[in-house]
Amino acid sequence: HGWAEAFAGIRSSHIKYICPHAFDIIGLSPDSQEDESGIKQAAENVKALIDQEVKNGIPSNRIILGGFSQGGALSLYTALTTQQKLAGVTALSCWLPLRASFPQGPINSTNRDISILQCHGDSDPLVPLMFGSLTVEKLKALINPSNVTFKIYEGMMHSSCQ
């Protein structure tokens, strides 16, 4: 997963890309144990980056979190647990970590109306499409469902495309 190099090729002068490290993966199944402390610590690290950008004059509602695989999972978790109002999330080939810790119904959060784009390949052997589908179902219960977009890419494995 080295996305920092990929972003260097598409870098825009008015957009800042930050690619932090993610948490440990213990298992990849809906019932696998998760690295709860690692996930929460990684989310706190991202929240600190958001706070720093706000201190630098960037309104939080102009910040979009995004990532691939673990990075997408971390982006989703952080957006749903931060107190900062964010512009959106782009989550690629991922899942919602610690999903059982979220309520069954809508969250009481500043990001209740956040826009989320989730994309997944239908041939992903590492993070199966089912994970993406379960995540989208949960997201639609947690936030405004009309703000959740799910795109499935035929034949795509654990990768990205244009």
C-alpha cells in the first residue's frame, strides 16, 4: 500500500495530502478480533492532524478524509468519532472498524450529514465486497443515508482504477 508516491503524481497546489500510518490488522472477517486500542490511537493521530490544519487556518468543513484499505477504514472511523465537522470521506476497498461499537440508529454527531463515497472491487480477495456492503448498510443507519454513495467496480481486485 504506498499511496504517498501515487499522490505525488496528482498533487495539486491548493490541496494538502497527508498519509499517516494505520493500525494493526488482527484478522479480516466480520467477526475477527480488532486492534481496538490501535484503531482508536490511529484515529486520535488523524484528529490531531485535523486540529493542526484548523490551527493553520483551514476550516474543518473543507477537510476530506480518504484512504485505501486500512486507510479507508481509519478515515471512516475517524469521521464518525471526531467532533470536528468534516467535508466528506472517500473510502476505497475498506470496512468500518469497531462497527459493533456504534449505535444501531443515527449517531449524534457533527458529522451526521457528512458525504461518504465508498468504492470497492467485486473481485477483492483481501477485503471482500461483503465487507464494503456491510459497511454501507451500517453507514446508512448512522448518518443521512442519502449522503452515502457506494460504487462497485466489476473485475477489480484489492486495487484502484481510474
